Amino acid sequence: MSWQDVRFRDRVGPLVEYLAAQGVIDRSDWASAAWATGLHEVPRHVFVPSRAYAAAYQPGESSRPIDRKANATDWWRACYTDCSIITQRDDGATAPDDPTGTPTCSLSAPGIALAFLDLLDVRDHHRVLEIGTGTGWTAAMLAWRLSSRQVVSVEVDPELADLASENVRRAGFAPTLITGDGAEGMHELAPYDRVHVTCGVREVPYAWIEQTRPGGRIVLPYMPAPTAEQGGLQLALTVLDDGTAIGRFHGRAGYMMLRSQRRQQGARPGGGDGRAGSTRFDPRTLDDLLGRYDGAVLMLAALVPTIAIASSQERLADGWGCRVHLRDLAGDAWAVCESGAGAEFEVVEGGDRDLWDEVQAAYFAWVRAGHPGRDRFGLTVTPHEQTIWLDAPS
């Protein structure tokens, strides 16, 4: 059946109207409005497998398995609402519509996908490197906006790469698709004017900066260690003429991590013997920061860059309790703090660092700085390190 099926035409219009109402599409801005046209020209459903899982963002929609054979109407609805479509779990070991598996590939929701494409700020002459082809939809969108010969997309998973190749062909495009490690970019075809990253990044690979022209732009979902499991932020970097890159943070974004930067599971923090202590700093304060205050997360990422934070909550007779786990991704240190009814809370720590004290100090550094939001933070990448800064790189 042709992708120009009436079910496509009837559904893409309401999706565009919804995204415009949400401010994702700005019809007064030519570059933003162009991506709205792209939704009409690049059929998203071509990139959605018959069985998958729709993770809903649009009000009135629910997250659910979708199956084109069992319920075609619902499948089409998921394709053209603001849902991300999970297309792979556990690197292919679990069915994509099985919510018990860990998502490892998805077709991004149109709202966040267009936000990143708009942030990329492409012009007609640009050559684009994309990291993370997935099912191929954004590679096709870029090929539509520019031309197939101006787009290179790299996918680490051979099965996904084969699927993307077939999908973009069916949609009528032919960007250069490479199977390989996206962290290495594609040096042979450099330089690029833009780099579009569709996977979460904790450390920006310097190869991307080396392969981008001075003045070029790299956009990516920045997923700092403290909150990689909760989501991250949109980051736009500009490559400078001295081989470094600098940029600032924008809206929120939650993506699956670049495979080489996934967290190693290791032992659960709190196992074995540890040093017992106490604190008056309530772990519920830290738990509250993770989902609400992007500036606090960036301060934690700046001052305690290798720490991973996880929390769990439970209902108590006098409110709700919280257990916070800290783990050093670069070493063996860990800490566990659990709230209770008393004036002080127990902290148990192991390893060669006092992680609870470091995190508490970072929190109060954020408070003393005036609770700065994400718009006051930026990031600089050099050949040897990356640095989060407040207000100015100096």
C-alpha cells in the first residue's frame, strides 16, 4: 500500500496542529515551519514496525503496546500522535511491545524530534552527520530538507541499520547509512556542518568536534551521570576555530544512552559493610531536585561528575519516605541514606570517598549561587576534558 494512503493524510494534519499549539512549530519562523512541511512529506508510519510500544506524551493518549494486525486503527493513531515508539528492547532479546524489557531503541516522539531538528539550524548547503539512525525517520527528514547526498547517518546495531536502510528506501530517500560506532563519527566523509545526535550522551566524544567545521553546530541529548535514568537536556554546541566547542542547555530531553556510555550495572550500592554515620540533610530534598530543578542537576554534574543517583519512595504513616543510593561510576564508592521520622537520618557509605558529603556540598553550592536555572549553565569541550560552567566559561 502506498504511504500516501488516506489514513496518513488524515492524521498528519492534526499532529501538525497539535505541535503548533504546543509551540514546537513556529509558523512565523521559516526554518521551524519547514519541519512541519516535512511531516507531510516524510511518512512517519513507514518507520514504525507492526508491533511496538507507544510511550505517550500527548494529553489524552496512553502508553500501550501497538499491533497493526490486531488493531490497525490504534497503530495508525500512535504513528501520528506525540508518542515515542519503542522499537527494540534489551538490544533485541525482548519483544518491543513487552514493557518488562529495557528500551534500547525508539522512534522519537515528533515533538522532541522536531525540537532537536529546529535546534540544529540547518541551511541548504549543510552536510549533516547523524549519530544513531534507529529506524531511519530523522535521517529521512534531514534528507528531505537537504538532499540524500548531504546526509550521513551512523547506527551501531546491524539489524537496526538494515531495517533503517529498507525504511528510508521505501520512503523515497537515500542518505548514506553506515553501520558502526557512532562515538567515532565517520572520519572518512568529514567535515560536516552539523552533527545531529539521537542518543543520550554523558561525555561528548571529541571525534564529533574534530569532524565538524569551525562554526558548525552539534546538538545532542545531554544526559549527565546524576540523572541519566530520569532524562536530560537539549545541548547545542558550536565548534570554535581552536578545536574546542562551547554551548548552552535548552529544553528537556530523555533519550537512550549511547551504547558505549551506558552505565555498568555492577553491585547494588549499599551491599556489604560500610561506614555508618548520620545527616540532618533530608534525602527527600535530593530526590525532589532530580525531576524539578535542571540547574541543580547541572551543578551536581559539574561538581560531582562521576556520581550516579537513584532513589525510591515509600508511603509512611507521617508522609512519604525515601531511600537515596549514590554510586561512583569511576570507582568503588557508594552511599545509602534513608529518611525516617527522627531529626537525623542514617547514612551508610563505602569506598574511598564520602559521597554523601560531596553531594550535599554541591547542593548548597547551587543554593548559594541563587538557585540558577539551566539557562545560566554552559559546557565547554576540549581534546582532553569537558567542563560545565556557570554564566561564563571563565
